[in-house]
Amino acid sequence: MLYIFDIGGVVTSTFDYGQVFKRLGISSEQFYALCKIGYFPGGKRDIWEELQCGWLTNDEFWKLFQRTSGIKIDFDYFRLLFHPVLLEDTIEVIRDLKKRDPSCRVIAGTNTIQSHYEIHIERGDYAYFDNTYASNKIHLSKPGTDFFKVILEAEGVKPEDAFFTDDKAGNCLAAESLGIKTYCFDNAAGLREKLGLNK
């Protein structure tokens, strides 16, 4: 059996991008609109999506964002403000899954960006998993179904033999559309019950 865990909001606390928008002095709507402003060479682009899928480094992203927004960027705010808290109750679920079935694979399937990926590596947050599939490394992001198809192919697992948990309903729905069993994460106790670890 393959178990796929999202990271932010499931294994660690969720990053509040509102902190970044506040430092920039703009709303979330303005931020994402500026990421798609479309006066880049070659036509319209979404530099946020490019960052999340690893086509841009953080430095490249901020240079482009500064150019389109006119806002002076002094720091990589994504790194500066990122201080995730490990959710120990979820880590216990992962440990218990491996105890119950040592042959299972427990992996991370996460949308992330370069600086957040690097911080998770530095902290050892991915060490609980047999493998990590991060959007900035596989160049695909949720809720696109190709994200899950690549993971299933790489792991050599059929959809019906996989389980996915994420705190975003849209990502769970995308996985379900392929036949993957899912749990829209609310808390570790609910996940534990869904996985039958209370028995």
C-alpha cells in the first residue's frame, strides 16, 4: 500500500502567505494578479506557478516580481518568514502505519517552492518519508492529476492501492478522480480513524 501525505497543513503548520503580502503592502489578490500581469517577453506567464513548479528560482521570481510590481524587494520573504511547526500527532500516525505494515510505502506529495523545500530539508521534515515528490522538483503541481499520475508511475502502484491525505479538498478530489482513496485532513485523530489505526 502507498500512503501519500501532503506537508503544509498535514505534517507541518500551514504557511501564512498573508505575512508576505503584508510586507509587500498589497492584498493576496494583487499579489497573484501581479504574478500574471503578462508583459513578460513571450507573452503571458504565471510566475507564481513557475516558481511552484521549479521553473524559476526564488531569486529569479523576485526579480521578475519587482519588475512587474515596481515594489522594491529587499529579502526573499518566502524564506525570511517561513517557520513551520512539526505536527507531532501526524508523525505518530506515520510511525504507526509503518509499524502496522513494514512493507508499505509512506511518501510526501507536496506543492512547495525552492526556499520552503530547502528549509524542510535543513530541518529534516522529509526524513519521515520513504520518498518526497515536491512540485518544484517534479515540475507538476496539485490539483493537476498529472501530479498524482507521475507519483503512481514512479512508485509502481495502481490508484486503488494508494491513499492520499491533504488539507485542501480540491487536491483530494483530483486524487479521487483517479481512483485513489483520500482523506481531507482536519486533524490527526480523524486521519488515524480513517486509516483504522485505532483498532
